[in-house]
Amino acid sequence: MKRIFLVITIFTSIWAQAQNSTSYWQQNVDYKMEVDMNVKNYQYTGKQELVYTNNSPDTLNRVFYHLFFNAFQPGSEMDVRSRTIKDPDSRVGDRISKLTEAEQGYLKVNSLTQDGANLSFEEVGTVLEVELSKPLLPGKKATFKMDFKGQVPQQIRRSGRNNAEGVALSMTQWYPKMAEYDFQGWHADPYIGREFHGVWGDFDVKISIDKKFVIGGTGYLQNPQEIGYGYEAEGTKVKQAKGEKLTWHFVAPMVHDFAWAADPEFVHDKRTAADGTVLHFFYKNTPEIKENWKNLQPKTEELLMFFNEHIGAYPWEQYSVIQGGDGGMEYAMATLITGKRSFGSLVGVTAHEMAHAWFQHLMATNESVNEWMDEGFTSYISTLAENEISDSKKENVFAGSFRGYVGLAKSGVEQPQSTHADRYNLNGAYGAAAYTKGSVFLAQLGYIIGQENLQKTLNRYYDVWKFKHPTPNDFIRIAEKVSGAELDWYLIDWTQTTNTIDYAVTGLTEEGETTDVNLERIGLMPMPLDVKVTYTDGTSEMIYIPLQMMRWNKPAEGEMERTVAKDWAWAYPTYKLSIAKPKSTISNVQIDPAGLMADINRENNELNKAVTVEVE
């Protein structure tokens, strides 16, 4: 096993002893589960033993579990929300309302104890409310034992059976899962359609299933000699299975989720990457997709190595890419993606979902309230990775993201990124805020503090916040420490408001041998400015106008000569940039020539004397 888990164990022990001297803490859960799956009726039974460690400074009198499969019942919150929102997810639509009893999903808890004492509990939609038999004090542990049963729903959203590509079981969010408790309290959000928040811990899972089925997912297989399908070590003698079922035993250290998929026709390929990570690929044995899935494997290794360099070293020993689900969705040590795609689409979805192994399964933000950190950061880094491993090598790979954000900002339906993920009026507005505006947050931060500082920020963010639950403030504080800039204004304006950026070049005014370039801030959101001035002799220079509230100047980048002008204080709507040359020598002035500032009106960013009539 990679050394990082020894480091984590030592650190966790020290950290647990140091809770009174640090402001950060997080809960811990260790799961043991035994599950028996009936592949004829898609029902399963399970036993769960959960050791919960209360690392908080609070006394807990109750706990909550998520029962995600209950969302796939007519009349559930997911069903009603999908049928009442103006732009429903086409994968859901009104499908839940039409499920028969045999097609519905459910999770039901039959019994639950705390340290041997029976507990009272109530099932409320997709949440189990549990009253403790005795308070759980700070620093103490409790062992919860549960018997539960479930039914796998017809594939609709993420989880389910018999998806559109014929994969039998996509087992995600399939078990009663302890809700997260942190400095903001309990996060027992109902499952309405967005993503998840989980508690870190170790998982030990045994799955009994028809012996014809092949399983891929979270965790390291502990009994390959008993399974004998693509897992056995060279020279290992495989035991002959007795009966109709096999029990697959998985162990997953330090994760906050456990997912798996199973199908009797899965092909299982393996590839060992340059860093030692074993990449697993599970896909249906159908001719129309086989070539693409074979060609995907070296590309997946390239993606892994890119993320290792540009974020931080992948810590687990394996990662699995599995055909299943309803599109693409990340889980611990694995992703489920649909497989009937063009090769470019297959690489693209793998790049995005694999990047989530870092931005969600290592730096595990609360996706209900800070979904833009998860989806946006993933979109940013996967866009860079795809550009790197492809032949396109675009100069500004984020041009499309910037256009998408500007469309959102001008749409009239934008809501602040601080909006709870379930509270967006439109699915489209949620998607643009989370993915597109979230990606632009990082791309534009590179404009603000410089690309080298942004890269150092991402690496430091990984070093400090892996295996934890960072918030937006935690990230921006890392950026401040790396760069030296004050950046609270950026976090507030970009994520907590819908203020926009709009700067303009309004004209040139000559006074003797000096020319003033007249600039105006039209939008409410402040920014430092890169201004390129081109002269009639063909030469150019870059002029940097610092934003006063940053209390810092961005380092020079590139080979072009750069001049640092006086600060621009936000409250002043206009600014005069003095050029010590006659107006006749200036041919063009342009704000942000690199296109890395999300100005919503770039038409007023440039003054070209060849086509502009000026009035003094």
C-alpha cells in the first residue's frame, strides 16, 4: 500500500490529540457491511456495523442517515421537483412518477442499535432520523449496528439497474450512509437531485452475488483466489466456487463513499501506470465499444500523470473506470460512465470524472453549498489535461468557459454561487454557475495572481486539504499565502453576488508630449488590469494597473516589456493612464489582451485609432 496511508494514520493520531488547539476538526466513520444481492428481483439485504467517532466539540443527541434509494418512488421530493421545475433534467423528467412497485427503489432499516441499545428512528423520505439512547460526548465513539434491506430502482439518475446500455447494476448511494456533521452542524439534506457530502473513514464490504457477475468499484479485493476473474495474481490457484453465489470482499481505506457496479458480461482490463497505480477498466463485451475502451486506457494513464503533477500525487493504489450509470459520476477510487460514445467524448468524460478523484474525493467540499468548488475546479483542471494530451493545444483553452459565463451573466436568471444547490430556479442556471462560472473562477484567478502562483496554489491546496473538507475561505486563504495578495474581495464578489466585470477604454487625451488613456469601470466588480499599448512603429508594451484593495502587484509574465502604473481604487469609476508619448504615436489600446478576465462586454475593451473617431 502506498506510504501516504501510514502518514495519514500517524497524522490522524496526532491530530485527534490536538483537537483542543486547532479550529479544524472532522468526524470519522468506519463501516463494515455484508450484503446479499438477488439478481432476479434486484432486492438485497445487508448488515452494517458503523463505528462513529465524535471529533467535534459538541455533544450529539441524534444522528441522521441518508437513504438515497427512497428518492426513486412516485411522490418523492426528487420526483415532484423534476415535474415542477421549468427545465427538468431529461434523464429524470416524469419517469419516477411512472415506476411500478417492482421498478421503484427503496432503503429500509429494520433494526438499529447504539452500543447494544435499541434506538428509535423514523424514515422521512430520503433521511433516517435517529434519537440516540445516550448522548455521544466529544472525543467519544459509538458503535451502531443495523439490519437493512433495499431494492435497486430502474436506472434513472446515477444509481439503478439495467441502464440504457444494458449494464445490470450501478450500485451508487446504495447503503444507509451516515450524514456529515461539521462546524455548520448536520448536513442531512434530502436527495432531490444534486450531489453529496460524506464522512471520512475506512470501509470493509462483502458483497454476495450470482457467480456469473463481475464487480468493479471502490476498494481493494481481498479474496482474488476465491473470485478468479481477472484479479488473480500470476500463478495463484483459483478455488472452485461452490453454490450459485460468490462473495466479493473489498477494503477501502480513508474514503467517504463506496460504490460498485456489476454485470455478467463485463470485460476487465488492467493497466499499471508509471506511478504504480493500477488502472482497472470494466465495460460490456460488445464490438461497437471495445476499440474505444482499449484506446482509452493509455489516455487514462496520461490523465493520471497530469493530475499528479498539477494537483498532487494520487494516494490510493488503484482507480477504476466502469461502464454504468446515466452519464458520468465520480465515486471513491472509481467512476461510472456511459460507454457508447465517440472516442473524444469517452476521453472527455473520463478526464472530468477522474479529476473528481482530487476535487471531491480528496479535497471533499460540501457539494450542496459549494458545488462550484467541486465541479468548477474539476472542469478547469480537466480542460487543461484534455488540451495537454490531445493534438489541439489551444492558446486559450478557457475561451468557451468565458463565453458561457458571459451568457449566464446576461441571461437574467443568474443566482449567486453561494445558493444552495437545490435552491436554483433552473437546472441550467445551476449547471452554468457550478461548472462554467466555477471553472472561470480558477482561470481568472490565474489572471489576477499570475499562472505560476495559481499552480503553486493548487499544489499547496492539495498538500494542506487532502482528506479533509475545505471551504471557499480555506482555498482563497491558500491563494493569499502563496501569492501575498489580498483576495477576499474576489471571493465575495464572484461567489456571493452576481456583480459583473465591465471595463472600457473611453478615449485618448493629449497634453503636450503626454497622452492620457481614459478608462472607466462600468461593472460593480473590481479587477486589476493588464493593458496593452501598441505604437505606430509596431512596438508594444504591457501596463499593469494594480487594484488598490489587493495591496499587491502581480509578477510580470511573458517577454513583453511591462510597466506598473499607480493603483486604481475601486470607488473611483474612472482612471487616467498616463503615457509619456504623443497621441499620434499610439495606434491601439486594449484591456486584457489574453482574454482571461471575465469582462461581460469586450467590445469596449479596445480603442483602435484606425477605426475609431475620437473626440477630445
